[in-house]
Amino acid sequence: MKPDVIVIGTGPGGIASATTLAQAGVNVRIVDEQPYAGGQVYRASEKIAASRTSLREWLGSDYAQGLDLIQAARREGNIDWCFDTSVWDISCREDGIQLGLLKDEKASTIDAPHVVLATGAMERPTPFSGWTLPGVMSIGAAQTLFKDAGLIPDDDVVLAGSGPLLYLFANQLLNAGTRPGLIVDTAPKWVSARHLLQLASAARHNLPALYKGLAWRQRINRAGIPHVYGVCELHACGAGRVESVKYRNGGRIQEVPASLLLVHDGVIPNTHLSVAANCHHIWQARQRYWQPQLDVHGQTSQPGLWAVGDGAGILGAEAATLKGRILARHLAAKLGLISPNESQKTSQNDQRMLAKLIPLRRFLDQQFPPAAAFREPGNDTVVCRCEAVKAQEIRQIAKLGCVGPNQARSFTRAGMGPCMGRQCGNNVSQLLADELGKSVQEVGYYSTRPPIKPVTLGQLASLAD
Ligand SMILES: Cc1cc2nc3c(=O)[nH]c(=O)nc-3n(C[C@H](O)[C@H](O)[C@H](O)COP(=O)(O)OP(=O)(O)OC[C@H]3O[C@@H](n4cnc5c(N)ncnc54)[C@H](O)[C@@H]3O)c2cc1C
């Protein structure tokens, strides 16, 4: 059956949108490149529920909530689930939106009058010296291996960076019986006096969430894991692979042996499809990321193309669920399946809950800003790891008159590798902006052309079938 709405992403934002749309009588197709529903946060929930009970316990009670969300969606008969399917192209036309899909080595196209982008977040790429050495990974990647395959690092792992995921992952490792060797935290230990107002405002409605974060830190402390705060410089050192980690805090450089360094510096919206669809984007200066510009209902600057969840701006899983429901009711009203009045009335409670979450996010954004240790990479640090382009090369071409990331791509090949600029895009824009004395909004971002995910010529040729 031809779908009325295609939802891309089976995380909380996508699942909540699809369920609410289906309940209103909309035919929904939900697409995800992963083999299971759940997105980043509830990754592989159904598989884990069916098999590894201990893994589910190690991942904690928040993770367990995902299963209820997915099971509610599974009960709706008018949701067509397409797993292992990546969206590699998007084009907005007058008669609707066309997507290029890839499944089982075969490319195909599909169109619908409305598409909801619920593509979530990705970890902020962290260029620092030695980050491309084998043995250096992101915490998100390690957590994915943990959730997907039950893989757990050895006891001496060093965790570095900042943000709630750092503390959550350390706790998940403790649950699984692994004790990280060291935590190198780029955030300060205490909330600074100038953020106390934000903390008070967040605490008004979010005490349990704040206690949870505090409890994670206390457990790390009780487990006797060395935890260094306020780190302002990080290096992964070694010949051929990481052998030690060097960091600076309080004016002193320390070096510790390490065979695995896991790094995390917060998350940023995954905007590759909204960029490819030529939607307007705005630069969020505090957290240093691009987000699609949306109207109050979540529609992008392209008619019929909507965005929800962390892909539309980082707010977390609970907000993604609430926003997914609110957007879906508005869309169902637009399709004539419920009245605008009903849509507004039934969304009031979700709107209220959403409003309570905003101060918590503001506080987290203040407390865990992108770390200075990664923001200004040294000249010798590789920025584009696919094409091995160093920060110095980007700074040099800016001095020669390069005006923006697209020219930088032609001059240096940064952004031309297999990740298509997903890893280096923001850093190249930031480096150019700093060097040119402009804002990142002025400098802009790579323009993106299909395919936004790697597709072979053979797979493309299958379009003719
Ligand atoms: C690595 C990582 C780990 C995280 N771990 C946690 C955690 O443990 N706890 C927590 O509370 N929060 C965690 N977060 C934050 C959390 O992911 C978000 O707050 C929440 O998942 C947002 O939900 P969402 O629906 O917007 O997107 P997501 O849950 O991220 O779901 C997006 C989905 O879109 C799919 N997708 C994206 N692009 C395409 C495409 N082109 N084609 C097909 N499918 C596509 C992805 O495969 C994914 O399943 C993590 C974030 C990251 C990046």
C-alpha cells in the first residue's frame, strides 16, 4: 500500500510519530538502516528482551522503557516496517518527496506527500592529537557494540570527554562487571556559580533526572575509579596504536598507559538528509551544531518535509517522544483525519511536559559545552580522517582567500571521503570561521549531493530493474 507518510528513523521520535499517525488512521511506512527498532537510545531492545536478560539489566531502567514504546507501535496494523534500509537520497518536488532507498544491495525510490525525518543524533566528532590511532573510539561506538553484541571493554579502559553519556556508560560498564581505569573529564567538577540559576530552574521539574546524574557520578566515585575533572588538553600517544593517554589539567601534564581510549563530547543533530533536501539550517552557537529551521509544528523550509527528535535539535529521548506525538497529531489534522481542535487539545499535556524538560536541557548545555580540548585542534591534528587533511591545511587555505567549506573541499579534498563530510563538516566550518573572523552561520556548511550514504555503481544500476 502506498504510504501517506514515510517516517525515517525508529528511535523514540520516529516510533512515537508513527504510532500516533497510525492510531489516527494514517498509512505509515517507517524506514531504518538498522535491523531493529529503537534508534540509538533503545537500540536492539526487542532482540535483547528476547535473548540476553542480563544485558537488559546492565543497560538500566531507562533503556527498558524503549520496549513499551516499540511494542505499542507493533500493535498498529497500518505501520509498514522497513529495516536494514538506508535512505541515500531525498528530493523535494511539487507533488511530494522522493526518497532513494537501499536494501539487500538493491536501490529503489519511493515517494510520499509527507516525510518525517527522525534521524536522531550523532556524536560530535572530536579532533585531537592521536584520535585516528587504532584503539581510540567514541563512547557511542563502544556502547553500540555493547547493546548490539554484548561486547564489553577490558578493565583498564580510559573514558574521556564530557556529558551525561560518559557517566551513564561508566555505570553500564560497572553493571556489567568492568571497572574503567580512569575518567578524564573535560567538564568542571562543580556547577559554576553563574549556572546556579539554570540549575535551580532545571531542578523545579527535573529533580529525578538530576539525581540520576548525581547518582551515576557517586557510583563511579564509590567504585574507586580515578576521575579527573577540568581537563583542557588530550593526546592519544603510541606507535601504530594507542599506548598511552596524555592530558593536561591545572597546568600539569599527566600520562597514563592505555590500550583503549573511549571519547565522547556530546551529541549533535544528524542533519544529512535535511541538508541534502536543501532545508534552511541555523547554527546553534552554544552547542556548536546545525539544526534545521522549523515552523512551530516541526515543518522544515521544504513543504511536506518534517523533522522531529534529536535530528531537529538535541533535547533527549523523552522530548523526542513527546515532540513525535505532537507533530503526528498536527499532521493527522492536516491530512483531515482529526480536527485541528482535537489535535491541539490532545497535545496540551505533551506540550506541558515538553516545556518542563527545556530548562534541564539548557542546564546540561551550559554544564557540558563542547570541550575546548577538541574545539581548537592543533595544526598537526587530522580534521578530515577520510582524506587525512590536517587543521593546518584548512587554516592555510583560509589565509589564501578560501571563503567557505565548499571551496575548502575543492582545495583540500576534505569532506570527499566515504563519510561524505559527516565527520569533518562542522569542524571545517568552525576552523574557517575562526580563521576568517566570521560566524559559522556566515561561513556555512558543505552542500550535500546524493548519495548521502555510500552506494556502489552496481547498487545504483539496480534502479533500472
Ligand atoms: C551514539 C549515541 C548513543 C546514545 N546513547 C544514549 C543512551 O544510552 N541513553 C540516552 O538517554 N540517550 C542516548 N543518546 C541520545 C539519544 O540517542 C537521543 O536522545 C534519542 O535517541 C533521540 O531519539 P531520536 O528518535 O531523535 O533518534 P535516534 O534514537 O537516534 O534514532 C534515529 C534513527 O534514524 C535512523 N537513521 C538515521 N539516518 C538514516 C538514514 N539515512 N536511513 C535510514 N535510517 C536512518 C538511525 O539508524 C536510528 O535508528 C545517544 C546518542 C548517540 C549519538
